[in-house]
Amino acid sequence: MNGDARLWCDRLVRGLGQHEFDIYALSRSERQEDEGWIQLPPQVSRVRTAPLWTAEDDGVVHGRRARRRFAECFGELAAAVCVAPAVLDGSEASGGVTASEASRGVVADRFGSALYGLAELARDEGGLVGALRSEGAVRALERACRAPGALRAARTARVPDLLCVAAQVERALRPLSLDWYEDDGLGSVDLCHAAAGGEAALPGLLALHFAGVPLLVTEYGVQLRAHYLASSAAEESPAVRALLAAFHGALAAEVYRRAALITPGNTHARRWQERCGADRAKLRTVYPGMEAARFAEVGERADGSGCVDPDSVVWVHASGA
């Protein structure tokens, strides 16, 4: 976590001393872990971390029934990711909803059902690291890419492309294999507040699914946009870019669909969230702001003294924003 998201998370934890916090963090690199921890306030009861950057097999070997469940769930997930934006027959669906909106809803339901099916499998049978990188997963992706109605770019995917996609999807879905969702973890909290979207919000999604814990999502830099920017600089084939963009888009839509409240940090992030299907009724723009004490000497004090020139203009802006 960096930038405004890190500052906002730190401000929440330190500024709400009347609440107890458990912090669950996903690390993205070895360098990030090597930087160590900062000193935490007493209201933080527990910190749990898990890496997204390692590629070690979890050693879980599934039996025949578990492999069948995995094949069904992952096949559905792959199919939902690979399907092109469909156009249903007719210009309107029932209830005045446009056909494209109804179609997106069908795909979202399919993706969500498959995602939670995989989460339940991981909870029942153990981690999915090996399964998500297995030959079965690659074959499921290949079938979805070759199916009628698949994304045009996905149809050109070759084995190296499919292996790359499977590896990155496994990394993104690693929170499904964590043991964070029982009654001694996220299952017992009053609220999950994800300080970012995408895979960072997956633990909150699963706490909602397994235990009904409400989810609040704050985003300053939209994860889907960050993925687009990163993929444009990476040397990936069009098929890989298309498939990963579709996957991250579906994940973002599921996060926004299930969240009880979404607080973008600026109007730019809000527009991206709306574009991904976020319900406007759930959106509350919350600007990050800055600690005012450092600027007390500028402008008029509360007691009316210490005024600077009344024509002074002060511009405060976060560097790099």
C-alpha cells in the first residue's frame, strides 16, 4: 500500500482510538516485506499478513471429488471472464433495463458464483495454489477462449499465454486460500474496511460471504486503472492483456456490487467505479485531506490574531498526485 491509501489507512487506525482494529495486509513484493513494520497504536489488536508475490506450491493434493468441484467452479469463472460483452435479443430487457445491462448482470452472477464456489472449496479442502496453476486450470482457460462468443483477442491465446494468465489469476486469488475467515478472524468483526479495491478487497468479500460482515471499500487509485497502466508497459500478448483486463474488471465489479458503501477519494476514482458498475447510491466521495495543524500560521487563527496579508493565496497539493 502506498500513496493516499496508506496515509488514509494510517489516519483511520490512529485517529479512531475508541475502536479496536485488526489489520490484514497482503504484501506485493519481497522489498515491501523487508521494509518492516511501523510502530502501531494500542488500539490495533492483531496484524496478519500474507504474500501475493511468492509462487510456492501449498502442497495440497485434492481428491477426485474436490478436483471435480474445482473443474466446475474454475470452468465457470473462466467462461465468465472470456465471454465478450453480449447483446441480448431485443433493445430492452424486462423492467426497463437495457439488454447490455441485463447481460452484464448475468455475467456478474456467473463470475460471483464461481468465485465463491472456489472459496468454499478452499475452505473445505485446503488451498488452491496448485490447482489454479494446474494443467486442468490451463485447459479450462483454453476451452473458454475457444468457446462461441469469447473475446476476439482471447481466441488467439496460445499455451504460453494461458500459462501466464493462470499464474496471474492464481496470484490474485491467493486470498481464497487463507485461513482468515473463521470466527477467530474476520468472521467475528463488525466491519471490514478495504483500503483498496481488486484483490486487496477479496478478504472483505469472503468475510461477507461466509459471515455476513459488511464491507466498506475506499479507493484513491482505482486498481483496475492501475492494472491497465501496468499492462500497457508490460511485454504481454494481446490475448494475455485482454484476459487479465476482463478478469480484473469482473473482480472490480463484484467488489462494487457486494460492498455496502464505496468511498472514492476523488471524482476521477468515482467515475471509474461507476464505469465498472458501482451503484451511485453507494458512492460517497471522501477526499483525503491533510493534517491542518502544520498550516496554522497561514491565514486567520481562531482568536483572530496572527493574520497574514489578506491577499495571500496558499496552494496545498500532495506531491505525485
